[in-house]
Amino acid sequence: MIKKGAAAPTMKDVAREANVSLGTVSKVINGIPVGEAYRARVEAAAKKLGYTVNHYARGLKTNRTYSVALVLPSLRHPFFAALADEVTASLSRRGYRCILMITNFDAEAERKSFVMVRQNKVDGVIALTYSPNIEPDESLPIVTIDRHFGAGIPCVSSDNYLGGQMAADRLMSLGCKKPLCLQIGAEIPGEPHKRSAGFESACRARGITPTSVVLQEKQTETPFHHFLDEHIHNGKLDFDGIFCSSDGLAVRTLNYLKRYHIRAPEDVQCIGYDGIADFHTGEYLCSTIVQPLAQMADAAVNLLLDEGELSSGANICLTVRYQSGGTTKD
């Protein structure tokens, strides 16, 4: 440990303590893969000496801020909060700080996040946006989640189409013959729109014609309720399986059906999308298609920080999985 009053330890001190080269220390600090034994030695030496990265000095040398703006519409939604947690952790592993920008679905707030990049206040942006008027310059370092801005801007998403197919296959394998799909769509097209398409495709492949009801995001869910009201006869719902485009919608739909004493999974089976777990118990809110958030975060960060991949405009689609959560009969 460096004594009080002594100069702050440097990378050279860490290299000497760990008995490795300065280049190895640099790789560990910058999140570049090295042998596990080397990484452990460097981290142990850094901890012993009390070494911390001087981001300001590091930025002056490299003309970088070592910070990335994460643009999200809200943290009140559990999915956005979980995504923020994973992106922040992924950036930290690469030696970067995360500047979280909450836009509350405001287009001007989204625009300002891209201005920050132009002003060199951050090194790039990872954005999940919903404004139809946002058109970022393709020359800016940007990676999007779930939404395609253009051929030159990388996008990371889960396989929404496959997720819809998985939900349909699961419901029908559990005996559902009258499926219903409830989808909430954004003003602008994006990857999540494919959930209902995948669901409908899988149903038709089994010779079943599904019923789908789609609302725009800014609408209330009252039309869903009216639709359900019209399809309840003698206390029974006309549908025996429901796929909802989000876990939140699934939970709200099932709560609404409780007014009619219609329960899941006894009276109707239901699958949501996202993989949201209860904050306290860790249990899933409903049976769901789970998005691989950790992998999505790592993919977005790696695309943003790897200039070669960023310039290619690559799109990454990651696989999803089904998880039983008590609203299906498995």
C-alpha cells in the first residue's frame, strides 16, 4: 500500500508489483482480454497499491472522455431499468463511465443526447428511442437498441420474431386452440413489431388462425378492455391462450380478466415478453419470453467501442428463451 503523502501509484508501479509488462497492465485496465492468471495478478497488484484510473489524464492523452451516453425513455419500466444496469456494468468492465439520460419520450431530450457526442462530451451513444423525428448523423458513434435508424448505424435486439413463434408453439403445445395476440406498437417501426408477426406465423403453420389486436403506444389500453368485454360469454373468455407483447401488458390483462373471475392458467393461459422478474423475490411476473439483456448490453458496448464493427453498421439479433412463470399449465 502506498504510504500517506507519497505519490499516487502509476501503471508502472502496478506492472512492477505484478511482475508483468506495462502493456499487460494497460490491456487489463482497458478491458482487453488477457490470460486469466495475468488479469488476476494485475488486479491484485492494483488493489494492493491503491491504484485507480485517472480518467482525466487518460482522456487528455487519447482525446477521449471514456464516457458513453445511454439514452432511455424511462427507468420506471423494469425492462429499461434492467437494461441500464447491464449496460452500465458492461461499460465499467471496459473502463468507461455511463451517463444515463432519461428522455421521458421527449424528442428534444433525445436530440440533445446526440448533440453531446458532437460536442465531444461523450465518446458515443447507446440509444433506445421512440421519437419518429430523430435522424442521427451516420458519422456519429451510435448503437441503437430495437430500432433501425439506417444502414450505417448498428442495431442490437433480441430475436422478436422467434420469440413470437416460441410463444405460439408453447401455448398450442399446452392445448390452446383459440389464441389471441395483444400487441402495443410504437409510432415508428422497430424490432418489437415482429413479435406478433412471429406469433401469427407459428399459429398458421399449425393450421390455426389467431386473432390479433394492435394498439399504438400512446393509446390507452381501453380498446383492449372493450375487446375482451365483447368476447366474454357466460363468464368464459372466447380465447384459451393469450400472447402479450410485454410482461407488463400480460399482467395488466390478467388483472382485468379477474373482474370476470377468469384466472390464469386455469381458465386462460398467457405468455408475455421481456423476462421481467419481481424485484423482491426474483420470480417471473408471468410465463414469458426472456430477452438476453446481459448479452444485448455487451453486444451494444462492443459494437460502439470497436471502431471497425461500428463503421460496418452491423445488426445483431440475439436468441431468446421461454420461461414458465405460473400463467401457463406447464
